[in-house]
Amino acid sequence: MSDGRKIIVQALVETASRYGFRGVRATNFYREWPETICLLNLQKSSWGPQFYINAAVWFRRLGPERRPKEYKCHIIWRLDSLMSDEQSKAFEEALNLDRSIPDDRRYSLIKEGIETYGFGLLARCESEEAALQTADEKGPNVRVALAARRQEK
């Protein structure tokens, strides 16, 4: 594991525990509620030393998954897609290990981003209603599966 990746994982692990999330292989962090399972996922780019961070919510009534994959979840967003242009650029640079950034700066940018646009938002998604409301508040950069929009149980 490169030093940059260690910094990313350290920021994830420390922030996850404060919000009640548990890590699985330092790339997926889950928290379970009666109606939802929330997930923060660290994704490595196929094209270089860049990483992405995705957030997702699984609705339990729509399937028996215990550890759903991010791309199969009912609500999904990439953290930087919810940020202002300036924030997004800084966050993307911090997650790009080709960029020479001081370790403390990389750590603080990542930690701030995952706290505000990741774990902080996911912590609000303890029910289907709350998850859908959060998705609606954050707008078109949050993908919501049609099945999740059905309110019947």
C-alpha cells in the first residue's frame, strides 16, 4: 500500500468509526438500520493511481443483501459530484496519488469531504423516507433506482 493510499484509508477508518460504520477490507464501510444499509466505498481507478469515493443506500425491503455492492444499491452518489467546483477539484486532487500534496493537506481534504458528503449524509439515511429525502435535497447528481421510489411496503 502506498503512503498516499494509507492516508486515504486512515481518513476513512477514523471518520467511519465516529459515525458507527464498520470497515470491510478497508474499501467498504457499512452501517445497518432496520430499513436501510448504508455504504461508503473506496474505488480505485483502472487507469492510474486515482481513487473515487462513492456513497450508497440499500433498501432492505427490496432484497436480502447483507453487504450490498455499491453499484447495486438503490441510491448512489459519488462524493465529489455534490461539492462546489472548487471543493470537487481539491478533493479529486487529494485522491489522485500522482499529485504531490503534503500528507497533512491530503488527509484534511479527504477527511472533510467524506465527513460532509459521505458519512455525514449517510448517517441521515436510517430509514427509506430519510434516504429519499436526502437524495431529493442533493439533486440530480444522486441516482435513485425506480424501485426505491415506490413507497408501498
